[in-house]
Amino acid sequence: MARRLKLVKGAGRRATLVYGMRTFAPQQITAVENAVVRLADGSASRITMHVIEGTRAQIRSQLMRSVDAFFELLDE
């Protein structure tokens, strides 16, 4: 059973999730490299860009599993 979100003022840390996403034609990609994010303080941080291949249904299913896993890791 899915957990319901409970919003509590001031309860959780705020964050910004950056997840690179774009579709390409099959065999069009030769490499995927880390993305760089420029932060407000002038520093930079790297973000791994994820690649999911398959049909639309397969891609959607994998994306949902990936997002669920991401938040499970944050909860640990």
C-alpha cells in the first residue's frame, strides 16, 4: 500500500531534484557524461545523468522504480 504524504509545516528539509531526461532515436547516443550544476555560491556540482532505454511503457516503469528508489535512499 502506498504511503500517504503528510505535510507538516517546517518538518522536512527542502531540496531540489535534478534528473536529466530526454528521448533520442535508437542508436543515436554514443556517450552520456556527467552534468555540471552551477550553484548560487559560485561552486559547481556534478549530477549523474541516467539513461533508460526501451518502449514508452518500459521507460515509464523504470523511471517510476528509479524515482521510488531515490527517495527510499534519502529516507535512510
